[in-house]
Amino acid sequence: MKKLFKRIIPCLIVLLSIFTIASCKEDVYKYPSQVPLYTSDGIFAEIGNLKISNKDIYNRLVQSYGLEEIENAIDAELLKDVTLNEKQEKDFQDQMTNLIYGTLDVEELTDEEKADALKSFEMEMISNGLIVDKNSKDHPLYYENYYRLDYKRYVKTLEVLTAEIKEADAELEEDEDPYFTDAEYVSYFKSNFSKTYNLIVVTFESEKEALEVMEQAGINVDSLLGGWKNASGSELSNDEIVNAFKTMYQVAYNETCPGVKEYTYKDLLAFKNTTANDGVIAGKAANLKDGEYTQAPLPYSGRFFLMYAETVGTHYVSNNDDELKFEDSEEFIAEKDADNNVTLLTEATKEALFSYLVEQELATSSAYENNVNRVMYELRQEAGLEIFAEGLEINYKSSYDAVFSALDITDYEQFKATKNESSTEVAKWNGGSLTVDEMFNALTTRYGAVITLLFVQQYAVLNSEFNKVVNYATGEILDNEKYQEYNTKLKAKLSDDVTWIDGLYDLSLSM
């Protein structure tokens, strides 16, 4: 017994020491004496004997969507001065077009396809609690405003990354390489810049058609490689080659050839009858020099083409922005190889391309979302964000740490639990806050319809009367007359202070 007592004594000493040390810490957890709860009475919606209270709605929504509402509220304030330049605004509008129609080539869609795409898009936005009515363009939940805030996060991240890379480059040691090497600049340049081309391009439905038209133009199709010859075997002069192209153009298109036409690389990517991202015609033009031509029909997009290059331009033009160009001179091109390929750019060109490389770095990064989140977390930290709803605070800190961990960043400012308390504010930051009432309004405006549908569906599934109207397993309407009646009653009984959508019952079937 004494031996056992002797063994216990050291353990007790250690435990007492731990408790003593812990009790001396200032960061000992203390349960808050007040917490932000929604306390207003009232019925949010009802149908039959089902009554959904405001508290039910708030408590159901705040845990699922509360953090997003806090982040949107503070980010709207932090990014209010972020403006999009002309290029960024075009990029954003292109993203919206692609979001709606699934393509940027909207003109290629039929009216029916456009209408179907628009309807599908609107239903998707509505199911996500966003507004599609153009009369609500000033509302934060108007779909374009919602996505614009997200795009502003991207623009701000570009700004921050640009500053960070420049600062790191300014502090380099002599033997250290800059963030973007010369090879990376040249690679970006070659991938994104091409010259303009003065060409005659003739396309054909098949190789057989191409060869037949070539014969009509006086070309010996039995001996094409090494240069075109006539029927007697004599090599064609440059003028004769140009005339042969003009003849083929007239035969193929039944119209007079206007002569050479200037094309950018982007023009050739969108050449008539070229499928998206084909690039064959554009790629071939990039390899031709003055006076060169394709000696045999080449395939592209299931068709064939012949091309003559009269002259190649003296500027390298961006494939994505016609305004961005560099002259083919020592001012912009430092070195070329024996085949006239660019191997080194000047400092002036690299400086002009720097922001584009940063943009490419972010856009192609597998950690794109983490980079954007990291920047926004740091900005919110600088703004002194405090979250008084403890559950949301714990989730926020978990996500906060996860982002830095994913980016392998160990030296970062920790997000600490606040010691302050509030019964009326969910979160607070320098110059702004989100109250419980504001959180309730934000959550119910966006998600009120959807969460009510979930309650209604539960009620309908359990109610035998409704089961005779709609088969909720398959979505089949069993009694259309009753279906319309209940749809009308449902919308009539919903609270007046919520903007409800038409087709609410229809939406419930798709959930």
C-alpha cells in the first residue's frame, strides 16, 4: 500500500503543476456570458398545420451559410475601391456570358438554344438564392453583383501577388534568379504573341477537291514537293504561284480573289469552318516566311487548305489583345536563333509582360482558390475581424489554418478567438459589423425560399393528402388541378416580407 502511495504522489505533483500553470494563463477558455442569438418571435411561413418560426429558419441557416455571409459582408467593404480595368471588365463579362450560355460564341446558337440555356441558368441562380430580375441590378444578390464580388477577390489577389513578387525580386542576392526567369518570359511570349500575316487562304471540302482545283489552276499535282511546276514540268515563278492561288480562290468560292488579306493569329484561330481550338491554319501561318506557301493540301477540322504568305508583319501582336504588340527590333527582342526564333527578350518587354505572367501564374495554379483565400484572410485579419458566434468562429479558424497549411506557409499571423462578446452582433471589424438582424435578413433573402421548400417537402411527404398530388420519389404530378391549387395557396401563405419567386413549387420538384 505504501509503495502504491509513493507511486501516486509524483503523478499528483505533476498534475497539480499542470493545473497551476494552466490557471496562470490569460488564455484560459471562458464560456461567453452573452452570445448572438436570434430572439424575435414570429412565423416565417406556414402551410396546413406546419408552422415555421423565424428562429427555426435562422438556426437552420446560420450554421450552413453564416460564414459565407460574414465573408461577403466584410469583403464588400474591403474591396469597395477595387476597380476593373478595361481588359478585366471584358474578361468578367465573358465569364458571365459563358456562365449563362456555356459558350462565348453565342451567335452560333439558335434562338431556341439560347432560350433554353437562359432558362436553365435562371433556375440554377434561383436555386442558389440569387436574383435574375434585371430590375434588381443594384441588389447585392443580383447574380452579376454576386459574381463581381468574387471577381474582385481575384483582382485584389493579383494586385497583392504582383507586389509580393516585386518585393522579393528587389531583395535578391546576386546568385539568385528572379521569380520569373528569362526562359519563362520567352515561353510566355512564344505562346501568346505572333506576327500579322498577309495571306491568300483557300479551303476545300476534301483533298480530292483540292487536287482537282489545283489542276484547273495549271499545277502539276503529280509533283508537288520541292515547289510547284506546270504541266510541262517547269517550275512556277512567284507571280505564277500568286495567280494560281487567285484562280483556285475563284473556283473554290465562285468569286474574284481580292488578293492577300492581313490576318492576326487570333483571326486564323477563328477562320471560317475552323472548329474551336483547332489552330492548324494559325500554326502553319506562324511557320511561313515571305513568299512561302503550302505545297500540298493540308488537313484541318475535317477539311483541307492551301496558303500563300506574301509578307509577314514587323510586329509581334498578342493573340488575346490586339492592342498589345512589340516591334520586331532590338528595343524589344534581345536575341534570336538561326531560324529567327526569339530566344531572349529585352528588359522593356519583360517589364511590359510582368503583370501578364503574374496573371498566368495565378490562373494556372493548382492552388488558385487557396491563393485567393489566403489574400482575403490576411486582409480581414488587418481589418480586425472578430466573430462573436463561437461555432462560426471555430469553423472560420479551421478554414483559415487549412489554407495556409495547403500553401505550405508556416509563418503567418494566427487567427485568435476573440475575448469580446456581443448579443447583437455576429461579427465586427474596423468600420463595420454584421448584426443578428442583418444576418437573419441576409440569410432569409437568399435562402428563405429554398429552406422553406425543404420544410414543405418534409410536410408533403408525411401528409397523405399531398402524396396524392405529387409523387415526391419521381417528381411526377399526379393531380395537376390540385397541384396548381396548392402552388397558389403556398405562395399566398408565405410571409409578405420575403421576395418569393414564381414557380416555387416547380423548383421544389427539382431539388
